[in-house]
Amino acid sequence: MKTSKLNLLTLILAFLAIGLNAQSNGVSNTETSIATTVNNKSLKWLPAPDFFPNCSFTILHGDISKPNLDFFFRIEPNTEVISHTHKSPERMILISGDLEVQYQGEKATVLKAGSYAYGPAKKPHRAKCLNNGPCVLFIAMVDPFDAVPIKKEK
């Protein structure tokens, strides 16, 4: 009986070790942690694509052309972000400002600083930073970044 319990415990520990190893997904223990704020002077803010006027972004972690990207996206007050889509779902936290967001087929929602929002992949959406700006979003994308503007039908 003791042998079978010992074998079962060994088997459970082996599966646990395999599972933990699989979860690491090749993450190197040489990778460093990151902690920052939107006010960090060392962040390099870049202009957003031309169809997002008065908007900028800074990469926090990852590469814009690869999966698992984290970035801040800044929208100046009273600026509209046109309807667009992404191949990737978005997980967002509004850091500052008041942001009105509307996904196709849904009612507009006003996010306040501290709000979490999830945006499904490929679902058209638009936004507007209200007077209480600038609006800064933390955005995490699963897939490489893309933004495709939705052309209005005539």
C-alpha cells in the first residue's frame, strides 16, 4: 500500500513539474521585470497611424510585430478614434481621462480611470476621449498589433 501511495505521489509531482515547465513557455529567467507609470520621462512616445490623429503610443513590453504586446495608448482630449478593427483581442485598463467606447451592435460606454475593458478580436469599435483627458489606456494584445480603419459606406 505504501509503495502505491509513493508511486502516486511521484506521478503527481512529475505531472506538476511538467505542467509548470509547460506554463513557462520558454520564458528566460534572464528576462527582467518592468514597473513604470505613464509619467515616466524615459518612455518614448511615438505617433499613432495617421488615421488616429492626436494619438500616440509607447511600447512597454514586447515587439509590435510579435504576439503578447503591452503598450500605453494616449488620446488627446476631445479626440475621436475612428471605427477600426484588430486581429487580436484587446485587454485594456484606462489609466486617466474619460473615454467613450462603442463596439458595433452595442451601446456606447463611458470608461473612467481605473476601468477595465475587453475588446473581441475583429469587432469594429470607435472611441472618443472626452474633456477630462488626455485619455491613457494600458492595452495588452495577444496577437501582433494591427489596426484597420473601417471605411464608411457612401
